[in-house]
Amino acid sequence: MNYNIYQVDAFTDHVFGGNPAAVVPLTEWLSDEVLQNIAMENNLSETAFFVADGGDYHIRWFTPDVEVNLCGHATLASSHVLYRHLGYSGDEIRFKSRSGNLTVRAMDDKYVLNFPSDKPVAQSKDELFVRCFDREPDAVLKGSADYLFVFEDEQFVRDVSPNTDVIRRLDAEGVIITARGKSEVDFVSRFFAPQLGIPEDPVTGSAHTVLVPYWAERMQKDEFLAHQVSKRGGVLECKYLGGRCEIGGSARTFQDGTITLQI
């Protein structure tokens, strides 16, 4: 059997930037084992699969190691494939997922994700926190899946090398680190998830469901320009809506092709 596959760079306006995701449209679900093997073969931070479900789409995301509950950049990439390659023409796309109902709308050259907010909660100190980056965070909070480490030094966030062996020991899927931006953006961030087989994710939409409510409360505003300062980097336009948040960015197709499976 042959299946179409697209590789899309998300949260960027040029190829080789942002976060690459593989997107595999399906007419019916393959087995979980096959889906996981495809993601492992792609060896990108996420591969998204979707199947039409009435007028909506059911979407799932896999890292090379596991299925995850939410992935922003691969949802944006899937929306790009639907609009740019598969002829979708509706005002918005409705996805059903492990994290509930998600919507994406196209606006000019951008896509705007509407995801549930994940307001983080302050945490008590733990000796592992200091060892993750060889500096004590100024604050530690936790969302439903990830820790949020806040630092007051933007340059530290940009330059730090993580201790992935220590991060892997935390009771979380990953660690977001963040600092207030000094000039052009409101805040910067990076995301590390060795527990999921992702040493560092280039641009992470789901992390911003935690970051946006945190910075909304701290800055007393609801619209943000954010920069995830990984090596590839990406810019996200965010808006806090209380129980939901909007996360917007561009995407570019890097390649499209065919998977051939003997199943």
C-alpha cells in the first residue's frame, strides 16, 4: 500500500527554519504499531496522522518513541497540508484529539491554532531542578505534562546546554525554560523532552499553552510575540483567551512523497 507523506517546516516563513513535522493523511487508521514505526522511521520530533471524521478530522501525533497528547507544530503542519495540498477551503479546520477539540484557521500566510490553555502551578523546590541546567530557576511551575522553569536572564536561556540525563529523571514529559524578552519579543523559550525521545524540540506549540497563561498573568496582557530560541528557531504570535489560547505562525512545505508499506 502507498500513502502520501509531506514534510512541513512549521512556525517559520522559510524552509530549514521552524520545526519540521511529517504529515500522513489516511483514509482509515493503521495499527498503532505501524503508526509508531512510521514515526520512528521519519525520526522527526513528531509525525501527525489524520483521518476525516464527518466534516472534522481525527488527528494523532507520534514522536519516534511514543504517542503524545498534543502537538502544536504538527497540527499547524497538518493544516498547511489540508489547505495547500489537499484542497480544503473551509474557514477553519476542526480536529478531534486526545486533548479535545482543536481548531485552526488560515489567515493570509499564517495559521492560527486554538488550543486549550494549560495554566501552570507553582512547585516546591527540588534538588533535581538545579541540576537540570546547573543554575537554580527563579521560579518553577508545572502544567499538566511539563515543567516550566523561569529565569530572569534571556541570554542564559539562549546559551544554556541541558543536562538531559537529569531532565529524564523528572516526573514530566519535558521541561520548558523561559525568560522575558529584552527587545523585539515579549518572551523567549526552549523545550527539552528526552523522556519522549526529543533532546530539544525546535519550536513547540503545545509548550505555549503553558507559557501564554504564565506570561499573561505576569505581564498583565493577553497578546504576545514569542520566540523559541532553538538552533532552528521559530516565531509565534499568541493570544490568551482564558480557558483557550491562540498560537499563530507560518509554514512551508519542504518535500512531499510516498510511503510504501507491505502490511
